[in-house]
Amino acid sequence: MPWSQNYAPIGGIGTSALIAAIPVVVLLGLLAFWHVRAHIAAIIALVVAIAIAVGAYGMPLSLSLAAAGYGAAFGFLPIGWLIINAIFIYQLSVETGQFTVLQKQIAGVSSDRRIQALLLAFSFGAFIEGAAGFGAPVAISGALMIGLGFKPLEAAKLALIGNTAPVAFGSLGIPLVTLAPLTGLDLLQLSAMVGRQLPFFSLLVPFWLVAAQVGWRGMVAVWPACLVAGGTFGIMQFVMSNFHGPWLVDIVAAAVSMISLVVLMQFWQPRDVAPAAPAESAPAPATDGQPAWKAWLPWIFLTGFVFCWGLPIIKNQLNAWYAPQIPVPVLHLAVQKVPPVAPEPTLEKAIFNLNLLSATGTALLLAGIASAIALGVSFRRAVKIYGQTLLRVRVSLITISVMMALGFTTRYSGTDTTMGLAMAGTGWLFPFFSPLIGWLGVALTGSDTSSNVLFGNLQKVSAEQLGFSPILMAASNSSGGVMGKMIDAQSIVVASVATGGHPESPSAGTILRAVFWHSVALAILVGLLVMFQAYVWTSVIPK
């Protein structure tokens, strides 16, 4: 017999939500205030989550352990697999000296570190988000900024703040493509609604990012660049999402934003340049007179392989060749979601996908192999670099797996749903709290897609019960969720890995403290916008 989730096992929803929040509070407290190492903090929080799932929610111990194991495996594959190969491409670029060439070219656009942050953390990061997602933008843009002389903590913070507005359309629109069938709502209407919310933040984030970097006065000095980077991105985000669909929004918007920023730099430069500090790195290997354009090959291969891997025709063919679906022992179809989260009692699937051929991490590995060949790296040297990469990320892989074990435990026990239901019971304030539910979902799961799976139907049901537009509230779950991306455990650990290995490299807790209030403030602003759209600007909602 399947075990049915109970969302209010102790008292009402409010009391149960307070108990359900304990593992999250423990994790954040250990990281942010007690400076406990990330993998230790995650293990402690996981033990607490299992204890609450079993003791308070009545989940069988075997199911809770199976959920934790499922999450840990998911942390290694595909997330860990993606991170390893993304860092491998970066290490190839560094070891061959091409990264230094790339740095000089980017610095040639502008020597001002504010402009460089806009170009890399916002525009280029959004491009990678549109093609890959799952932590790759933070890893790659963070590493690029450190190579240009940014301090590790500064690079991590800016990469996380910059990777917000694009997330809802990331990975070729997967968050919304997933949300539509789960809720029974029209995909193009959801895309259009999100495209009428996030462009405001696409315009705001570049200003916010630079202000977080150098303060208000420093931001005002480069306001034309912020306006061009955010304005062009926001306009194209609106156009693509409303007149094409969610699939290529980030890729097109980011490309236009980068080109526009480069063109602006040909006619305008900030009066007072704020250069980055010299990079603390060993002298780069000689590039043997190779043309400068070769420095872009690893990133061109990365974009090309990941983009092709995400195209439906290629993905479907790869799935036809090799797509083993392995039901998780004990857990598969053993947990039952019940209303109001699901329209009717629904058994939760727990299937581990070993489809390496269509995984983004494999696309990155092939991009790395192509890069090694193009840059003339021998097989033995490439293997050595890959081994160095594995050594560098070994602790972080463990941390990510434990973090994902924690997220899957809260998902299958129903504790995260309890917290979402507590917010959904806010009555006329629900439009404000609707995006905060999405924010909570991403902060807990590390994925806007997962947050939509978790809370998408809850948003629809709550909206219908309270008389609001289901399209508006379901879209708000995705729009609000993007602001939780900068504080989810996966992103924090990826940022820590990408900026590690330097004398001033920050811990995961330090990075979390640096971005936490930025995340909260931006999520609140999304809530205010959605509330305005629900009560005042109702004509913006697709009919």
C-alpha cells in the first residue's frame, strides 16, 4: 500500500509549517552564522529532515532513506556530471593559455570592471542559462571574472545575482514546458505572462548588480551601460516570450544584450574607469602564435553542443538510442500526493534517468573533447587535466549530493508542500505570496523546473479557489522562483567550486550571506508586481 502524504500532521497548517521549516533553518543557520562547512551542515540538516519526516509526518523510514538516496544519486548525475565537465572546459582553456587571450579580448571591450561584470555575469551568464542552466552559468561566468582579476567572493556574488531574470526561460524553456502539462494551462499563455513580468527585472538587475558591486554612486556612473544591457535583454525577452514561445528567449535576448553592450562601448566609455585588480595566477602557457579567435573555441563548442543537445529532434533521437529509465527501489509509486496539491490522489514517480547521451553534462564533455583537439592538447595531457578537475571538485560533489538528498527528502515527505500551503492560505494577500512560494521552491530544490513541478498545480488550485487568474499565479510561481536561484544550495556550492582554489576563495556560508538579502528583496519586489497585476493592471493577463 502506498503511503499518503499528510500536509498538516501536527495541529494546523501553520504549526506543521513551522516544524517543516526546521531542516531549512538548521541548514541556513549552520552555513550563515556558525560557519560550518557546507557538506557537514548538509549532513546535519538531512538527518533532521529524515527525523521530522519519520517522527512528525509518519513517513516510513525505508521511504525516507530511499528518497535521500534518490536525491544523492541525482546530485552526482546529472548535476555533478555537468559541473565536472563545465570546469574541465575552463581548465582546458587555462592550461593552454587561451583563457588569458580571452581575458584580454574581454578587457579590450572595456577595462572597467563594472562593464565586465555586466557583460559576463549578466549577458553571457544569461546566454549559458538559456543553453544549459543547472549551475553552468554561475560556474563559467564566475571563473571568467576571477581570470579578469575579480576577487573570488565578488565574482561568486555577481554571478549569482546576474543569474536571476533568465532562469524561468533557462535550458531552452524547460521550466515552462514542464509547468504547462502539469497544470493543464496553455504553454504560450504561460510564456507570455512570464514575459510580462520578468522584463521589468531584466531591466532592474543590471543596475542592482553594479550597485551591489560598487555602490550607488559607482552604479550611476555607468547607468547607460546598465540601461543598454538590461533594456535590450528585457525587450527581446518580452518579444520572444510573447510572439514565439519559451524555447529561445534567453539565447536571443542575451545575444542581443551582449552585442548591444559591445556596440555601446565603441561610442561611450565611463568617465572614471574602475579597473579590476590584477589576476592572482601563474604565468599562462605560451599559445604558440595561435590566432586570437581560438580562445573562443571552447565556449563556442560549449554553446553549440549544449544547444544541439537541447533541440527536440536531436534529444528525441538520442532518447530512442539510449534512454534507460530505472525505477528507484522502494520509492517508485510508493508515495501518494493528495488534494489540494494534486486534483486527485496521485502516486509519485521516482525514476532515475541514466540517459547520458542527452544529458547536458555529456554535451559539455564532448565540447571539452572537441576543444582539446582544436587546441592541440594531447590525449595524455587532457586526461591529466580531467583528473585535476575531479580532484578539485571532489568535496563539492559530496556536498551537492547531500544537499539534493535533503531536497528530495523534503519533497517526498511533503514538508515542502506544507510550507507552500501555509503561504497559499493568505487570502487576498495570495498574489503577493504566490511568487514567494516559487521562491521557496527554488531555494529548496535548486531548480525553477522542480519548483514548478512542486507548486505549479497548487498555484492553479489556490487561484481558482480565491478568484484569481490561474495563468497569472502559475506564471508567478516561475517568475518568483528565479529570485531563489541565487540562494539554493546547488547554486551556492557551484559558485564556491567555480571560485575556489584561490587564497581568498569564500566558503559556501560566506557566499550565502553575501547574496541572501538580495534574493529576499528581489522576491518581495516580484510579489508587489504580481499583486499590482492581480488587482490593478489586470489587462496585462493573457485572455
